[in-house]
Amino acid sequence: MTSLFTKEHSESMAKESVGTGRRTGRRRRRGRTRADGPGARKPPRSARRRDVPSSPIDRAAHRLGIAVLRPQQTRIIEHVLKHKDALAVLPTGFGKSACYQVPSMLLKAPVVVVSPLLALLQDQYEKLIARKIPTVRLDSTVRGKARREALERLSRGGSLLVMTTPETLASDEMSRVLTRSGISLVAVDEAHASSEWGHDFRPAYLRLGEVLGRYGATATLGLTATATEAVRKDLVRILNLKDPLIVAESPDRPNLRFDVIPCSGAARLRALGRLVLRLGRPGIIYCSTTRDVDAVYGALATLRIPVQRYHGKMTGKQRREQQELFMRRGRRVIMVATSAFGLGIDKPDIRYIMHYQTPASLEQYVQEAGRAGRDGNAAHCVLLYDPEDRQIHEFLLSRSRIRPDQLLRLASTLTSWIEEGREPSLSDLAGTAGLARRVGQALVAVFEDAGLVSLTSAGIVKPLVSAEALERDSRLLIQRLTHLRDRDAHRLDSVANYATTDRCRAQLLREYFGVPTGHACGRCDICQGGARRPDSFFKPLQPLKKTPRGRNRRRGRKRRRGTARPPIQGVPPRLAPGTTRVGSVPTDE
């Protein structure tokens, strides 16, 4: 942390205890009124008149607060209303949720939305209920009276949006109720998770195709923000989509400005400090490990910048409090977090997303970068690139991915159970194979996806093939697993290619995700000249000495409202003379 500053300031600042949530100054804007809210000026009556939407789709969108649907949204909605399958690959902030929320108001049977993100389910549910859209939520957090009321409402059927998780959807409880009510459409959000089997051990996503076939939904809609052509083919197979409409849009948005800054070691932390002091807030800084989250958080707190943190080693209560504080409207703070933060959040005014380390894939990078600038205003997506970061991701992927030897051990153990004519429980099978239950559950889901076994609601693994067929097909699965591991290496190569390219970064992203390359964006650092940062950009900062409270008041030197604060040495004031732009991120000469 001390590498952020010059040596003479490190020891003295380390002794100070600085409150990270306190504002260092409050600027008031005069002569402005909000465009909405109690103090807004109302436009003339003639300007407030709006034509009432004519089509049912437009009227339903109007109830959601959407003035005009995008052409891609309208195309998808019209297609699923005809009870046909579709796959929507739309960038973050594009409005994927409208593609199933609008049909839920027009179809005569329930629309079921399957999402792995409880925060997203909760957020959407509250907003829809506030707009009086018929909606129920069913997941592991809904219990007691609320769960009974939700199930009762679902059993009555009709136009209804049902929000649930893949695990709840596969339960016997949901099966009984949905069989009675019927389903008009199933929308699978974050559908790319079902393609990356074994990742994070979310086996319920691998069984979605089989579960959806059991319910007999008339149409299925897959939704994701990122999917290459290979992943799209996987999704069509896993979700059993029949002749689907595939709508894939460019992952970059016109207001996003992509930049890459090569740096490593202490220079990386110093570059981050300068950028944070220069760019507008709020912003999110993503780190690969909890250790780096804590280090960056401590460094920014020492700079007296309003900062918060979020990672898996914090308690659930601490994470909720940090997220709620960050999400409050109008708070100009910085969140330092691992990739676990941000799934399902909808904060429109995020001004930048900065990756302190290189992400594991361009899919992850685009999805996280897309959380910036949802309000349509300019936002920065900055990557601090160090080739050595690849080693971190290779280690993390080796731990999260299923290994070929694990699959072979489980197959051998299951073969022995079949030869003895017994059907093991999931716990017994994993224990006999010497595997953790979570790993065993993920492996059984792989076998189930291949049609080799079935898993009952009681947790019993029922073989569907002979012992010889299981052993033969297991070797084919190992080949498929090896292919997926090769895909992981290809993704890491693609990130390195993105960071070191001399092409327009937006064009490279479009090419990677299989959409028309189009013209250069004109916004990224490459399009704006790709100039190198000066050496001073990576030198230690010299923070301003702290003035004792009340000292300026006693000496009659109270700073007048509206006057600029003196800059930290080495960091230019906003838009000050001598400030230039290198790429699309401002820096000092």
C-alpha cells in the first residue's frame, strides 16, 4: 500500500485513521433544477401530451416505463409471442428483461424466468410490484406464508411473471404447481452459465434442458450479455431450442470508452491512484483476489477518497451493507471488489469500470465493463494490463474446473455400483469416490446431461446405461472436458490479444463475439492515437498535508464556496491548463 506514495509520506500517513465514508467537501450547484422529482419545473401542457401507444406490445412496455422499445427487443418479443424459441445476446444495459416482462402481460399462461442471481430477482420483483405488474417470486429465500401465497397465486395461472432459480424450478413442489397452471414461455437469464459446465459447480443449469422438456413449455428464450458463436451453439443444444431466432448485438455501446494501460508492480497501484483522482465517480474497481481488494481499498482510503469494498471473505451482512451504500442514489463513491460484485445490480450513473488485474476472459471483461454508463452518458472502461496476471487465472481455473481424473474416478466408482446392481445416493457415490459432495454433484450433472444417469428428487443416482456403456462414454466426456480446458486457454490468449492489439478495441470485441465488425469506434485509446503515458504517470504520489480542523477558520482563511481545492502533487486538477488526454483517459504531461 505504501508504494502509492513517496517515501517521506508513507510512515506518517500509515499512522492516520481516516474515515472512508466522510465527504471532504460538499459542492452545491446553483441555478439548476432536477429533471424529475419534487423541485422539477413542469413543461408546458402541450409538451406533456403524449400519444397513447397503439399496439399491445407498446402498451405493455409503457406500463414498464419504457417509452420506445429497441428494434431488437421488439423483434424478440414478437417472435416469442408466436410460441417460438429465441436466443438473445444483448449487451449489459440493453434491456434484456423487457424481452420477457412484456410477454408476461400479453400471454394467457405464466411466463417463468430462471435466473441464478437472487439479488436480480429481488430487485426486479420489487420494481414490478411497484408498477402493479402481476409477479411472484419463488426461491430459497421465500418461506412460510409468503411462499404459500406465491404458490397459490401461481396455481391459478393466467398472465403472470414467475421469477425463480434453476434449483427451485427443478423441485417437486414447483413441478406440481406448474403442471397445473401451464407455462407459455420460459426465459433463461444468464444462459451462458449453462455452457460453462463445471464452473462454480452450478449443476442445476446443466439440467435445464431436461427440466424444461418435462414441463412442456411452448417456447424458450435464452438471454445473455456475452456469447461467442461456439457458446451460442452450446446454448441451442443444452436448452433444446428448436429453430431459434438468434439476435446477437455488438458488445460495445457508443458511450463506452475502452483503454488499456500496460503496467505492473508498484507502478500499477500508482497509475490506479492517479486515474481514480482524475476520473468522475461513482466507479467500480475489479480485482482478481481478496488480498488485492484489501490492498487497493487501503490505499484509496489513505488518499481520503470515499471507498468501499466487497469480497467473499466478508460476512453476508457486511456485503449487503456495502452494496446498499454503493447503490444509494447520488452517492459518489468507489467500490473495490472481486467479480462476485455487480451481478444483478442496476446503478445507471457508474462513470467508470477499472480492472486492476486482467480478467480471465473477454466475456467476463465485457460483462463487467458494461455496468458503466447505463444512463447513456460517457463512461470509461480501463484495463491495467500485466501479462503475469495470467498465472492467477490459470490457478483459479484449475481449482474451479472439473478435472479429468475426478471424472474418471466417479465413473469407475459408479461402474462398480452398477455391476453390484445397486443405486447409490449422491452423497454415497461422492464419498466412495473420495470427492467432495459439491464436486460429485457437478460430475453427476455432467453424466445426466450426457443421458447416462438420472438424479431423482430424493438424491438417488439411477443409471440409464450398462456398466460397459458408462465406461466407454465417460472417456468421450473426458475428451469434451479437455476441449473445454483448451477453450479456457484460448480465452486467456484472447484477453492478451485485446490488451496488446493496435486495432480499434471495439472492432476487436465485435469480431470476437461474432457480430459485424463495422467501422472504428473513434473513442478508444487506439483510435485516439494510442500515445504512451509519460513516466511521471507511474511515479509515487505526494498527498497534501492534512490541515488541523478549524485552523483555516481561526486564521481568517476560510475557503470560499466554489473555489477549487489545491491539487495533490503529481495529479492535475480537473481540466486544468497543461492537462492532456492520452487515449480517452486524461493524464498530465
